[in-house]
Amino acid sequence: MTSTGTPRGKVTVIGAGIIGVCAANYLLEQGFAVEVVDPALPGSEEQCSFGNAGGICPGSCVPNAMPGVLRNVPKWLMDPEGPLIVRLAYLPHALPWLLRFLAASRKPRVEEISAAMRSLHRYTFECYEPLIKAAGCEDLLQKRGQLFVHETADGPSKGAYGLGLRREHGVKVDILDADEIRQLEPALAPIFKSAVYLPEQGQCPNPGRLVAKLAEHAARQGARFIRAKVLGFDMAPSGPSALRLEGGGRMPVETVVLCAGAWSGDLARELGDRIPLESERGYHIMVKGADTGLRIQTISADRKFVASPMEEGLRIAGNVEFAGLKAPANMNRADVLLKQARPMFRRLEVGEVTRWMGHRPGTPDSIPVIDRASRARNVIYAFGHGHQGLIGGAVTGKIVSQLATGLPPAIDLTPFRADRF
């Protein structure tokens, strides 16, 4: 309800991942009737939000495509255990996206992207904290910092450009030597000679539970969650009048928020917007009950994977695989992560493990699309967060509610427009 007590109308959110459930909560706060449509249960393994590394980092402002990335790509592609894999049969489809990715690595563009990332993420804690408190899950936001470890003493100097971007945007950065690493995180093996510590960053120890809790809170406030797959739209002159659902059903709509992750590109295309969106397929392996002693989310800067202490044990996450939305998972990619992570710890007893693959919705320039559809003004886009969905979830949800209400958005949305490609 608005301040005068009148309903604002109905918003239909396509997607019940972290972006969708945050948007639902903020839309409810603005007085909208809200329905959320997704074939998967919020927080379930079918969602990308379930399996990420759990970082909630307001200081995240370093794009994936950085100057010099072109030198590294051939080496990564030739390494069967490297951080980047493109399945050969999928290469023709991925190539246009990859060329845009390389174009985004030019320094002037990197600096624009970095500023946009920081503008979105700087409000991460501010936007999450009221939602998490209201949902009764404050234990799911921990502020212990984030640690990037190197196996050589000169590691941080090799990443000086990225450190400069962080400092330029006001992110606190500490450089550690081997002794300081041991004092901060004694669980780590002595193979690490230097590190970058970002003390003001945060971590969620169970991203799937966070999504589920925020969905439950939205449902208590009156949101309807509908298990269905959206295939397309029935169009009226001003935009969609109904969603076409798998099985032949129709769902009438007024305002639509499209945040269906890696599946958003096809739906946006039906609305007239061709947005380069790829599934940056990511893997994790969960070592259940692992007692390494690790407290802080730790990234191997040399091997490009993340080790995160979680409620259920230790999660090792990483890899980018281009193979599309339909190819089966290659769980050998998850096993590689465990192999690479073993030397990281003083102790790591491996008992029960689970493996997972999810579809990160990646744009070539590392930032999402947050905009209205060009030909359907009743559709708000909020997708393409890639590796940063958990970080940007609450801020994006708040911005969506501002766009739906007609309020000025909290940040300048020019860098996030749909027609920038």
C-alpha cells in the first residue's frame, strides 16, 4: 500500500533467485502486490544463487576483463585444469561474446566499468541489513573480510592495477607478508608468501538458505510464489499483457521484472532487445563437515578459485565454462577444484563431498542490465550480474522498486542501460 493506503498495482517478478526475492521484498515495501514466477523453489540447487562462493562485498569493483587478459586466455584454454574452458562445439556461439569481453578489457573501458561496479555494490550492506533483520536471519551476513593469497612474495605487485582501482574507489586494502597471513588465518598452509586483505568485505555462510529466508519473508508479507516456467509473452501495444507458461497456461500481468538469470536473454530478445548474455557455467565442490579452521573467505589469486567456510563445511568454487544452457555438467571440473585446494590448508580431511554446477548470467563487461525494456515500458530488466549476483542482489532489488514506483534510482543507471552493447 502507498502512504495514502491505495494499492499501487501488481508487479510480476520472473525469477526467484537472489535478485528476484530482494526485488519482491522491496516492491512489497513500496505497496505493490507481488507475484514471483520460477520453476525452481527459492534457494534450491537448481538456482545459480544456491551455489556461489558466498561473498557479499561492497568493495567489489574489479572487472573480469582486465588489461592484458588476452595474453592469459590461450594459456588458460590449453590447460585442462585451468580456470577457463570453452567446449569446442560451443565456440562459434560463444565467440561474439568473447570478442566483446576482450574489447571490455581496454583501460578506459575498465575504468568506466569499475566505477559502475562500485556505484552498485557500495550500498550492499545498507540494502541487505534491513531485509536480513526482518527475515530473522542476521547470522547469514558475516563481516570478516576477504583474503587473496599468492604463492610468491611479489604477488600483490603483479596485480597493482586492480589494487589501484580498489583504492581509487575508497576500498580499504592491506598487503600482508607470510607472517601476517599466518597470524590472520592460521588454517592456511605455509605455501603462501603474500596476500591482499580487504577487511571491510562480507560473506554469507549459506546463500541458498538466504534466498529461501528472504522468499519466506516476502510470502509472509503477501507475495505469491508460483512454480512455473515462463516461455514468452502475449504482447499488447505497450508491452506484455500476459506471460506464456510451459504447459500452455497464461498469466495476466501489469508490470514485469525480468530477473531470470542466464535465461533472461531469450526473453529479452522476444521483447526486442538483443543483449549479449552467456551462461558462465561455474562449479563448486562441498566438503561436508570439513574442519579446516578457515574463518575468512580466501581466494587463490594464482589458481583462480575461492575457498569459503560454510555452514555445512568447506565450499571450493570457481571455473568458467562456456557450453550453453543445455549441455550436461562436467563434474570433473568440480573435482579439479578439490585437487587444487588440497595444498591450501594445514589440514583438510575429505569425507562426504557434493558437486554442483550453475549458470552465472554473464555480460561481456561484468555489469548487469538494469533498465526498462526498449519497446515494452512495463518491463524492468534486472539481470546479467555474472559473478556478482549475491553482492548486487539487495541493491538491485531496491533500484527495481524505485523504477517501478517512478522514484529516482539510488544510483546513476546510465552504465547499466540495455542498449550499451
